[in-house]
Amino acid sequence: MPRADWEVVIGLEIHVQLLTQSKIFSGASTRFGADPNTQACAIDLGLPGVLPVVNEEVYKRAVTFGLGVGANINTRSVFDRKNYFYPDLPKGYQITQLSDPIVEGGEVEIPLADATKIIRITRAHLEEDAGKSLHEDFHGQTGIDLNRAGTPLLEIVSEPDMRSSAEAVAYAKYIHQLVTYLKVSDGEMSQGSLRCDANVSIRQFGDNELGTRTETKNVNSFRFLERAIEYEIERQIGVLESGGTVNQQTLLFDPDRGETRPMRSKETSRDYRYFPEPDLLPVEIDQAFIEAIRQNMPELAPQKARRFAEEYQLSDEDARSLSADSHLADYYEKVVGVGKDSKLAANWVRVELLGQLNRKNIDISETPVDAKELGYLIARIKDGSISGKIAKTVFEALWEGEAESAESFIEANGLVQVSDSSELQPLIDSIIQNNPKQVEQFKAGKTKLMDFFVGQVMKETQGKANPKQVNELLNKKLG
Ligand code: ADP
Ligand code: MG
């Protein structure tokens, strides 16, 4: 049976690390990159005699997310114990939320190639992260780093609404954009701040029931997500078409081999013997808490794109691209604030700045060219004191760290454009005098030669003459 006969069904569980200074139930730091086992305290390890206390920041972030997807915020939520054994979980249980999560319902509208699609959110609940098993550098043994233990996570569960790997990736990217915009998470995927579990099944078109799914755990890049889902779709089609049945399983994606492989057979919630966490009271929040957060909700990407298009007169594409990342959007607005030309600013940010950042694989938050400096350059292009070409030279110098500021570099290198006609006039006169043959041909109708004359002036002034002015003066002289 060809692939076109199978309908793909995908639901994602996305674990987002919440942007807080300290852990979900303790004061230990959440900073990334510390030496192993220096950031887990007695509470994170569940040593006897200590009690967890809920970090209020965690609740603020979760409510912010809930409001961002139009969900219900439960004013009463309950923590539960999920019991299992794993070397990176010395407590023997994870504190999570089962039947009374903080966030329920809601939806997002994701952009696809030529349409948008609504994906429903089932729920989002709070939980603690576990530690990490380290297999490298331990010569056949396994090291355990418990720094992550107790790190606050929000697990965002979608309905099985996606129908292709492309839709799943678009949804995951949308959630990533949303949580970074809302400052709910730093979204650093390379540091494990956003991980996806992909639930995939297939069924015949027209079937009402869902097929048996597999769950591929802990996929930490969009590219791997797409590849893991594609691999899984083909594998399941292969199994069903050769008369087999898909086993409900938990899988791991191996990026080196580009394939999924079984981790364990799927457990059910019964296996975990959930019960309400006896060391924590149910958390009650009031409407005032929710309203205070609602008042401070930042503008989200789609709204920002609309505002950019209107306020700055940008094309839809420019507006969307510049608002895709909240840091980039902030940068752009700073450039406009100083440069006062929104279209020129859009061009420079998209072509020069993003071009360089992409080539060098640098994030906007680490750009060597300050928004104020780029704004200054744009203001100088606009008032005619430097040409676009010179501006590129200055930008280059700023990028390479060879210039203190755009202003001082322009000054020190005498780059200010010559648009003073008393300076240009004698130069033009002498060029006309020294090129009688070209003047004759120009007057005989070979108007293409204008470029030659402009080029001569530029050569003499090392590119600093204002081209518009040169054209005018030459036309007056030769015309
Ligand atoms: P669990 O917590 O055991 O993983 P849930 O029922 O909470 O299971 O579902 C988890 C995720 O799996 C959700 O995102 C849901 O949309 C998705 N899902 C459930 N059934 C299927 C299915 N048959 N095919 C694809 N995705 C599914
Ligand atoms: Mg699951």
C-alpha cells in the first residue's frame, strides 16, 4: 500500500525548562555548566529530614504560559509522586502533577507553508527534572551528575492534532518562540531547555480510531525531531504492511544512525503508583495573582509582526522575519529609534547583520555590532553624510571589533561623504578637461559614458563623493 493511504497522527509532549534562578522546591541554583554534583542540595536529592517548598517564580511562569495559549488556569493544583527507579533519580520518585495540573486546555495557531492550523493543548503541568547519566569518560561505567535534579520543568502536552513531521516541527518551533517571547524559558535547546517527546501512530484514512503509538523520547533539536518522526512513520508502515502490529513502546532516536530504537515497553500510569505528594499542600492561587500576570503579558510574535508592518511600513515578510525572535525584534526597534528610517533599518538588519550572524553561526544576543551603532550608521546614510558603500566598510570594522564606535571610525578615517559642491566642482572640471574624447562621445549621444565620469570622480575621492550630487553636477556641466 503506498504511503499516501496512511494517515499520520502525532501528539507532542514538550518539556520546557523554566527560567528561574533556583530550583522548583529548593534554593539551589539552576545555572547551566557548573561542575558535576555541585548544585544539588539535600532537598533535590530527597535526603531524609528535609521538606520541599514551592518556588513562586515557577507558578508565575506556568501561569504566563497558560495565558499565552488561552488556557484555563486552575486556581487549585496538586503535586503528585510518580514512583520509579532510575540511577539519575536517587529519591526513587519524581514530583509532578497528574490529575490537577496548573494549566488545562488552550490552543495555538501555527504557521504552515500556505495556511495556518490550530493545535489544541491538552494540559501543561509542573514537575522537577531528574539528574543526568554520563557515559563518556567513564570507561564502561556510568557517571551521575545530579545538578539538574529539581530543575523546574513545564511539560506541555498537545492533543494528537498534527498530521505530518512538518506540522510537528512547526508546532515545536511555535512553542519555542512562545516560551522565549514570554520569558518562560531561555529556550536553549543545546542546554536541554526544550526537549520533545514525539508520539507517532498511523492509521488508514477514514478510520475513526487512533492507531497504536510509539513515543520517541527527549529529542532536542528540530532537525532530529523531523528525522525521528519520518523514520518512525516509515518503520510503522513497514510493520503494518508486512502484516505485523505496532507495539506501544518508548523509543530513543539515535542521530548518528538516523533511526529510533526501543528503550522500554510502554508503561502505564498504574506502573508508577502515583499518589498525592504528602510533603506539599495543594497550591491555591487567587484571581489577583493571575490578573497581575495578565497585565504584564508582553506582546507576542504574531501581534508584533502586525504592528511592525503597520507602524514601520514593512512588507509582511520583513515584519515576520524581524519579529520571529524577540531579541532580534528588540534589536531592530533600537536601530529604528536611532536611525529613524525603518525600511533602511530592516534592510540592514536582515541583509548585513543577519547575513553575518548566520554565516558565523552567532546568536543575535551575542552580536558584536551594537544596535545603537547600526542606528547611527543608518542616520548618516539617510542624511547623506556617508554612502551605503562606506557604511558597509564601517559595519565591517564594527563587526571585527576594529572600531570603537561608528562615529569615531568615520571621523578618524575621514570617511565623510563629500557633497560640498565647492569641493566637487573643481574636480569635475579637471576630469572633463582631461577626457576630451569621452566628452565628445557623450555629447554625440553616448550617454552610457555618464558612468565613466561618475566612476572617475569616485576614484579621485576614494568613494567619498555623494553619487547623487556628482550626477547632478556632471549633468549640468555636460548637458
Ligand atoms: P502518556 O502520558 O502515557 O505518554 P497521554 O495519553 O497523556 O500518554 O498522551 C501523551 C501524548 O501522546 C499526547 O500528546 C497525545 O496527544 C499523544 N497521543 C496519544 N495517543 C496517540 C496516538 N494514538 N497517536 C499519536 N499520538 C498520540
Ligand atoms: Mg508521555
